[in-house]
Amino acid sequence: MFLWPILIVALIVYLFTVKDEIGTQKKDTPMDILKKRYASGEISKEEFEEMKKDLE
């Protein structure tokens, strides 16, 4: 009987902790996406430089 309230509080704390971790996932910025595209070979250096100038 004494254990139930402790377990319920622990479960609530755990659920809020997991929710916070999910909500704080890093989103890629446009510059991050551009760098990834260049690194993977999707775009040339000239295209990268032009798009980089547009973003800045």
C-alpha cells in the first residue's frame, strides 16, 4: 500500500523526463543541410558557395 504512491510519482517523473528528451531533438539548420549535401556529393563546390552566400 505504501509503495503505490511512490511508484506512481516515479512513473510520472520518468514520463516527463522522456517527453523532454524527445522534444529537444536537434533540428538541422539550412546551413547544416547544405553542408551535408555538399559532403555527400549532391552539389558541386560552386553550387555550395552560391547557396551559402544566399543563406548568409
